Amino acid sequence: MDEQFLEATVSVRGVVCTPDEQVLTVRRASDGGWELPGGRMHRTEDVTDCLRREIDEETAVSVTVHRPVHVVSWQNDTDDGRLAVYYHCTAASAEVTLSEEHTDSAWVSETAARERLSDPQETALERALDANAKPTVGDD
């Protein structure tokens, strides 16, 4: 049996919510698409430290990282492996200052977020807002 193991760049993203369940979305400067804030891990970095760092760098929002809510792996357009872990996060403040990576941000309802996010990010959103949900691992 010839098993091929995933060799992947790991990224973490936050489903960042306010107490009234508004969700932070950011628009990529590269292609104009909307996404959840986050990014790639450094080689020796702790996962939750990375997530807090990435969200702070991209939005200047300080978050509390809660539980993982979704994991997905895929091959990108150049056949490189990718693995993303999504966490439920909360923010005390809704004031956003964007980095150069993004051109816009919006705190939106769950319904509005669903309309702008990719399928894996939409799944993470659903699971973060479902208080009784258990983390999932999938390839969608």
C-alpha cells in the first residue's frame, strides 16, 4: 500500500464574534473576496498565539480564542497542500484597523456572513455559533 501523507502549509482563522453575534469579515486586497481573519503559522509558533497574532496584525482586534470548530485540508491551484483550522473567538471591541492585506472589513450578521464566505468558512461560522456543537474535521 502506497500511502501519501499530506504535506501542507497550516493556517488558522477566527470566527470572531461580538456578544450580540456579529461576525467579523475582511475583504482580501488580492482578489476582493471576503474571508475570516487569520493566516499562516510560523514553524515554532503555538496555534492560539498564531491566531491572536494574525488577527491583531490584520485587524488590530484583540480576541479571546475559544475552541476549534472546523478543520479542512485541500490542494490549492498549484497542487500545494493546505490545512486550515478554524476557531471560535470573541472580541471585546469592534474597532478595526486594517493591514495592507485587506481593503475593507464588516461586522455582519450570520446571514450576511454566509453570503460572503466560502463553504469551509461558512461551516466554521455555523459551528462557532452553535454552542452545543462539537469540532469537526472534514475536506469540504
